[in-house]
Amino acid sequence: MSGGWVSALEPAHATRGRVRWRYACRPGAPSDPHALERAVATVDGVRKVRINAAARALVVEFDAAQTSAERIALDILRMVPAQARKAGARNGEPSVAPVALSAATLLATRSLQPGLQAPVAFGTAIPLLGEAVDDFLEKGVTSHVLEAMAVAISIGRRDYLAANTTSFLLALGEYMESSIERRSDDLLKHLLKPAVDEIWVERDGAEIQIEAGEVRVGDTVIAATGTVIPVDGTVLGGEAMVNEATMTGESVPVARRRGDAVLSGTLVEEGRLRIYAEKVGAQAAAARIADFVEQSLAVKSKTQLEASRMADRLVPMVLGLAGATWLVSRDWERVAAVLQADYSCALKLSTPVAFKSAMYAAGKSGMLVKGAKALERLAEADTFVFDKTGTLSTGKLEVTDSVAFKPGYSPEDLINLAASVEEHYFHPLALAVVEASRRLDSPRHFDHKEVEFIVAHGVASVIDGRRIVVGSRHFVEDDEGIPVAEHREVIDRLHLEGKTLLYIGFGGELLGVLALRDGLRANSAGTIRRLRRLGVKRVLMLTGDHPERARAMAEELGLDDFHAGLLPQDKADILQRLAAEGARIAFVGDGVNDAPALSGAHVGISMHNGADVARLASDLALLEDDIARVADAKALALATRRLIDSNFKLTVGLNTTILSAAAFGLLTPIAASALHNGTTIAILLRALAGAGLPRDRRTGPVATRRGKVSA
């Protein structure tokens, strides 16, 4: 493929649905503003295009609900001049017209009068010859130049059947190659299709339900219990507990009320909010995942660039072989046969097709890869460094300690009392307490009156005539007037261990506290073992947690090392130190504090429930909350590298054989062209179909871990 048509786009002015850029075309690219205008008009979502060539100004009006200025700019920068020359292709669709024309000419070759055969063959070859002239003037001798020379030699020898057959095979090959490459792009773009959804908004004092695409900035959006917030905005009214794990990585819901900011993709677990919509559609945080896919189409890997450079270097070699063949044999038919075969197309196209197909396979399997470079670097990674919370651990709370302060009450009694009133609600703290009660040897349910839920505070009820409250320290101590200072030593110890505390007040006294923390993922150990089988040399853990807890987890998982009590910058510093020692690091994290480490690693992987900034900083984002996907990603990267290496060997081996046979006169130009184009298409199809996860992609069964209950 040629270089980009537009080399620079500088934003000059933008409003909703309209943007003006100052543009510059790449040297040697077509400068016709009308051609560029027509090409930009084919971009998805574009309504109107106007170009002022004198001012180098490009004005685009577009459907803001369908696309964004950034995405259109990316599409424009990806345009290549060759696309505009290919028979009026629209939206990059390869045209079948050249194939049909050359096929018709080939079929009519023998029935044409002798005087018409030469002009018909020449007329059919004009597009090929014209493109070859353009390529020669812009880039020198390319594969198109060699192909045109072969056709010209056949016409000069009056072998019109060979000329027309070659023109047909070249047109068919180019059509198939373009179709296969486009297919790999379409596979990736398939991941961009949004889920159909409807949203409740408040208009003219009434609540109505509208299509998601109809929401506008300034609308008042309603989000109630169990719904995902569809926009970025500010709370106008109401109060709710919002689970922001998808954006912040924090598993504990947070209270959101008037004046607080909320993000799309977060879940209202309890309550109801009226939200002023500030960012909608493609601008909202949850929609930015689409940008990752668009960016991945434009990013070339080191392997891809090396393959392209090698293909360009081999073109003069083929030309030299053709010259040597003529000097030795003085046979123009042999020369034409040699010029039919080159390494360029298969080398240049099979690598990006394999990468894009692998990225699509990754997306279908729950992994979003941001470009070929990410897969390439992941294949090279020999050291995996994991953040702990929400990564190796579940991010889901479980009860670790039950401490009763009143005589006559056991830790089990405390859990059963709290579970009896919490069982009516579905926020993570309540679910964890109920689950802890179910795991007890003697779970017990205490009869109680109607339960009162106080948003962002806790729950309250009456058991045996006494008021029971379960919730935050603020709720128990400040709102209910229950003193807790007497037990400060125990409370402080649990806090220092990084645990979330639930306070239980009963009859106006502090009955005890429950400590909760997220547990180790059931398949963390299995994933680490699989990474080692895939060739990873070292596995480490970084955490802000206390050293004792980190050491116990590292031993349980069989890690090579760990670093605890870290600040965000400490993680990045450790990665820099490891990189200086020669390690190629894959860092896996999920929180805002992991963003510096994700950016600084050889390749960064963000968890599904990670913070938005972590997903933006990473090279690969997991779309499922399953740590096994990390090993899947490594396996996919290695499989893709093996596929590319084998395709490279096939390309070099097959084309070298064809060239050698042609030089020794064993192949006619028709046979050489058929073999060359056929093997090229076969290699591209192999790249398209062969990329994907190996069959053995899953970790074996791993024993689940149960939390402890201690007095």
C-alpha cells in the first residue's frame, strides 16, 4: 500500500457536528482538491465536505451521534492515493470492474481480428501501466513496475494471450488481496457496533424513553436502581449508591448526590439520580473503547514495517534477475515470466492481515488489543508484573474477620445478625455478609421488623425489641450516637490491614465489627502456571498493601517476588529498574494508580473492571472480568508470531522457487503469473483464517479459596 495521502491535519475550529482543519498533502500525492473532497465524503458519518485549496482548509460536517471529529481525522490520515484511482471505489470497497474488463478481453482474445488484438490488449493494460508510471515517479521501481514491464514485454512480443492473461490474473489478484485486507479491517470494526439501548430522560417536566443516539448534551437523564449510567455528567438531584468498578477499579459502591460527577458505564446499585448530560455518544467515557479499535487499524508493528522494507529491497533483486536472465538466454519470454513473480504483495499484506485477524479473534474472546505493536510486544514479554487488588484478587468483598465486643455474642452471632437485616439488599457489602453467613457451620436467621435502608449509610431494623444498625462508622457513631472509641485499637489494626469495616450497633451499644476485603481469584494461580508454560521467566506482584498480606499471597500463588507498601510512582520506578536490567515487562493493573506503570511497561494490560484512565494507558484491555484472559492474550500473541514467521518462510520459499523456475525457462509468463498470484492469495487467506487462540486456551480447574472468620 502507498503512503498516506494527507500528511497533516491541524484543527482550526470545531463545533458540534462541524470541524475545520488546515491540511497538507504528502509530497507526490495527488493535489486535486476535488478528488480529496470526494474521498473524504465517503468516510462514515460525513454529511458534507468543502475544501478551500488556496487556504488549505478542509471543512467537514458530520453526524455527531454517529462519529466524532477525531475518528474522521484518523480515517482521513489513513487514506492512500491508490484508493482514489481504483475505479471509483466507495468507502474502500475494491471494485470488480477491472477484473470483469480484463476477463472479457481474455475470453475474446482468440476471436478478435489480428489488427484489433494489440490495441485491445494495450487498452486493457492501461490502468496497470498508468499505476506503474505513477509508482515509478513517486517511489522508483516497485512490484507494480515489474508487473507492467512483464505485460509490456508480452505485448511487444505480440503474445497477446499472455498479456491479457497476465492483466486478468493481476486484476483478480489485486481484487482478492484488497478484499482480504478489507475483510480483516471489517472484522475489527465489527467490534464497534454499539448495543441497542433506550434511555429515560426528562423533557418538559415529563419522563420519556428515547433511543440512546437521541440523547443530547444538556438533557436531564434518569438513572434508577439496576441501570447503567449512559452519559458523563453531573448529578442534579437524587441520591444513589453507584458501583464505579468499571471506571475506577474500586469494588465498594460510592454515594453520589447533587453536585457529584458520574461516568457512563457505571452501575446504580441503589437509589435514583437525575443527571445533567455533559458528554454523550462517542464522547462519553464508555464509548472510548471504539477509538481503541480505530487506532489499532492505523498502527503498524515493527514486524510489519520490516516486512515492507524487505519487500521493497527485493524488488531490485527481481529486476536484476530478469536482466541476468536476458543476458544469458536472450529470451524475452523468460524475462516476462521472471517479472511476474515478486515478494512484495505477500510480504506487505500477510503480516497486517494476520495481526488484524488476531485482534478480531482477541476481541471475540474478551480482549481488546490496541494495534499490532501491542501483540508484538506481548509476544516478546518475558516478565509479567501484576498489581494485586482487582487483578490477582477478585475486587469482590468477602468477610475476613468478625470481632464481637459484647460478652455472650460469638463472631458467628455477629455475622448472622448482620446478614439477617442485610439479606434484603444487593450492594456488595450486603452480599458479602450474607455469603459469609451461608458458609458458617450453623447459619441462623434472626426475626426482625421492617428493614430501613439509609442510602450511603447502612440499614436499620428491630430485633427482639432492640434497634439494630449495620453500616459505616459515621452512621453508627454520628447518626445513631453509639460510641466506638473504646475499641479504637482493634479498629485501627483492621484499618491498617487494608480492610473495609462494617459496624454493628445493637440496643444503643457497639456489638462488634465485620472486616471485609476482596479475595484471591480462583484461577490466579492457574493463570500464573500457564504463563510459565508459555515461556514467561519471572512473575512479580506490586501492591500498596501491607508486606505481611502481600507475602502470604505471593507464597500462595508461587510468585518469584513481590513489592508491598507502594505508592503509584513507586510502581513505575520498579518497572524502570527492571527494564534497565533487560526485562521485557508486561504489566497487568486496573486502577487509576496503575496508569503510570501501564504507560511505562513494554506492554500494559488493563483489567475489565479497571479505571478509565488505566484502560486508556494500556496496550491491551480485557473485556471480561477473567484473569485467565491474560494468559490467553500471551498465547494469542505467540501463535500470531508463529503464523507470521511461517507465512514469511512460505512467501520467500514459494516465490524463490517460482523465480528460479521462470529464469530456467520452466514456466511461461502465464504459468508464472498464475502461480505467483495463486500462492499470494493462499498465503493471505492463511493469514486471515489462521490467526486466533490455540485450542488449549483454558487453565485447568483450580480449587476455590474460602475466607476465614476469626474472633
